[in-house]
Amino acid sequence: MFTVENLWVSKAHAPMLRAANLLDIEPLSQRTFDWFEEPNIRRGGWSGVSRIVLNPDAAAQEQKATFLKAQMNHFYGGLARLSRKRLTFEREFNALQALGATTKAVPNVLFFAKWRRGTDTGALLAIEALDDSLQLKDWLLGKAQREPPDESTLCRVLTAIARASRNINDAGWIHMGYSAKHIFVQEEPDGSFRSRVVDLEKSVRHPQARHRTKKDCSHFFRHTPNLGEEQKLHYLRAYFGTETFTSSQLRLIRKMRGGPDV
């Protein structure tokens, strides 16, 4: 027997989702997708991502796409699973909902569904495709549709990324994978940048602000290509909102893996 245990739908996107046949959960849970990312198969389950254009008959500039994330029996592998197993996309949905209420650093959720069929449990999570943005890693490596940023542009980009990270950390969360491949940036008309981060299935709440800062800054420094010492310092000045670090901030920076020498 198939049951939907949880269903959340964005009111603004419901008509388009319904027209694209994405709200009939049972057949959608059995659908064979053209995978944007090949499914991960592990721990007795699977998880994959498909890119779907919701209105393919519209003019190209008016088309709206979503990344539909589908999974079955794919549970979080952290310590929390010892007490209660949770699907990774269920965790991501909860993080997106919590952070979306306080910051613009995460993409919009279009819908989420958790379903059960016999002994199988699955989830479907639709997130807006950030087609108007550049993935930071590809841009830095010259693999985007735009030349890699010059020093002035990169400083503006790093400012936006650092402030987005600070917003997430100030909300009590650690992304746990805050790196160039998960970060998308979009230039605004005034020359500043907007930054959003994806893939929040590993995100966790943590009560200690210093720990949140150290984890996400360390991950960014270690997993973002072509960052020099001055660029890392610029990032941290933007993160802390200061030109001169306090003694407490300096001690914290020295504990960051991959951080600059201070």
C-alpha cells in the first residue's frame, strides 16, 4: 500500500507543478528519470537528481526549471541514525525551510514529499534551478560561460559568499559542505553579488557559534580552488565584518584548517 506521509507544496508554484504532473506522488515515485546526477547507491538505498523544465513550451527566456531530487531508503549516515533514521532529503528540506525563513542564502523549495510503500520509504524534493547563477567552482576553474573573475570581481564575490555563510551560521546552522561546488553566485545590477548554497542534506544545528564558524570557513578554504592568502583574509574580514581582527577572532582563525597565516 502506498501512502504519502508528508507533502508540502509552494503555493506560488503549485499550478505549474500540477501542470507538469509533478504533484501526483505515487506515479512520480516510480518514474524513470533522465538523471542530471547519476544515483548514489549505498546502504541499501539510492538517491539521484534530475533537471526538469516545468514549462517546456514557453519561450526560452520564460522557462522555469527545477532540480527534482528523488530517493528511496537512503538515510543519513550520522550519529542521529542510531536513534531515528531520517532520509537525507527530509533533512535537507527541514534545513531549507528553517534557513529560508531567515536568509536568502539558500534556494527556494518548490515541493517536498515523503512516501512509504511496504517496507520502502522515499522522498522527493524539488528545488528551484539556479539557472541565472554561476557555480563558483566552474567559474574559478574557467569552465563556466564567463571568464574567471579578476581580482576586483573576486573580492566582491568573496564578500557575498562570506556574508551568506555568516547568515547561515548566525541562524545556528553549519552547512558541513560549504565549498565552491555547492555555491552559486549571481551579479546584481549594482555590481555586487548574490550568493546561494545548495546540497544541505548534511547540514546540522550546533549551539556553539565558534564551532559553526570554524567548520564552514575551514571547509570553504580547503575545498575552493585558487584562493591565495590575501583572498582568504578578505573573505574573513567580510565574514566577521571588520578590517582588524580581535584577539579572539585571531585565535579562531588559527584553528581553521586551510586558513590564512595571521
